[in-house]
Amino acid sequence: MNVARYWRTEKTRYGLVGETCRICGEPIFPPRDLCPHCTEAGQDVRTFGGKGEVYSFSTVNDAPAGYSEYTPYTVALIKLQEGPLLTAQLTDVDEPDVHIGMPVEMVTRKLKEEGENGMIVYGYKFRPVIQA
């Protein structure tokens, strides 16, 4: 990821900033030019709460370039409480403990490092909800 793209996507990566369609009212994540529900343009910025549940998951053993040092890791489809589905890596949990319907919350964590002396890229991951 180049530096310009990194800063353009900062709000989405750190704060789960998406949109709400002005026409149909559906929540949208990530932000898009057209609503995926009604195909109309025009959305309002919206920040999602970061709570949801595991909708589906898989363990990655053969990672794409730049991520092989982190294998194995678990990636999940997360259904946010507000409705949208998003893909995210799970953290702070062992793969045998992951289950569909598991409550999770967003955390900001290191995604990767670019090059030996490169930029550290942070973004969202999800962990099990910590019970107080």
C-alpha cells in the first residue's frame, strides 16, 4: 500500500466509517459510489459501533504475498449489529474456540509491515467480546 492510499483509507480502517443510503436507508460498509441495495447514488457518512458476531470463518494457511509470516490466521465474515457484513481477521482467539454466532468487537491492530524498514500498516481486526 502506498502512503497516499494509506492516508485516504485511514478513517475506514481505524473507525469503521461507512455510510447510510439517503434513498433506502440501508447501512453500507465500506463506502461506495452507489448503494449496493438500491443502486442509487447519495449516501451520508456513518460510523459503525464495532460490535457484531461471527457469521462465517476460515483459517488461512497459505497467505498472499506480504502476509505469509502471520500464518496460520483466522479470517471471518462479521455481521455488524447495524447490519453490514465485512471481512476481518480475528485476533486474541485460538481457531478451535471460534464459532458461528460468537460475539466480537473491533480492535485496531498491526496488519503488516511493508519492507524491512517500511511503514507499519494498522487496521481493524475483531476479537471475542471481553466479558466484564
